Amino acid sequence: MKLKIIDMKSQKKNYLFHPKVIKNHHGNPDLLRIHLTPEYTKIDFGYVAKDIYINGGWIRIAPETFIENKITKKRYTLVNAENIPIAPMHHYFETKKDWRFFSLLFPPIPQNDCVLNIIEIENGNSNDFNYYNIELKISDGIEVI
């Protein structure tokens, strides 16, 4: 068995990722970036109100939202949300042209290569903010000072 040595200095860095995520259904916000720090994992999104609703509809995030390391199956539950209400609260758009940036904060994940799933609702439907197979390679991350 080969052990992987983790450089503890790398665990104290801040990394920014702009993952390439192909949305597999409409309605989900765009995943803009993932920020890994020793203190937290922050995931930023952008959302545009939908034309199918009279006033653009609404958004919220489920309190049980989590990120999961696909390989280890370790889960990290939502700690806080910025600029999006946590259910049962809602943010109602005023027009079909409204938009909103928001962030989800989770406990820090190990700073090594991984594949993440972001799950709002397990076995959810196309309206849930679920993303699968987001590959993060530390070598692709931008070190933020």
C-alpha cells in the first residue's frame, strides 16, 4: 500500500477554482467558483430569474444541502448561506430580468485532488440545485494570497 504524503504547508493555502460544469437541466444556477481555505469551503453561484414565471419566480436553499467527496463518500453539511435564504424562507424576484449572486459555505475539505458532488436534495428533481462529478485538481487551482 502506497501512502500519500500531504504537505501540511499546502493545507494552509487558499485555492480558487473555476470548474467547468455542464448543466444537465435548466433552472439551476451557474456554478461560478469554488474557494478552498483552511477555514471553510465556499461555493459561489449566479442565478437569473426564469422567463416561465410571471415575476421571475423564487429561490432558496435547503438546510440539509451538503457537498460530498465522491471517492471517500465524506459529506460536509451546509454551515451558512450568503444572499440566498435557507428554506423555508424564499427570495422572490420582482421581474423576469432579475438576477442574484449567492454563496454556500461548508466546513473546510482536505486540500487535495478530489471529485465533488453538491447536493441540495438527495435523489431530487431538476428543480433542485444538484451538481455531480466536479473535478478539482489542486494543480489547476489559483492560489489566493
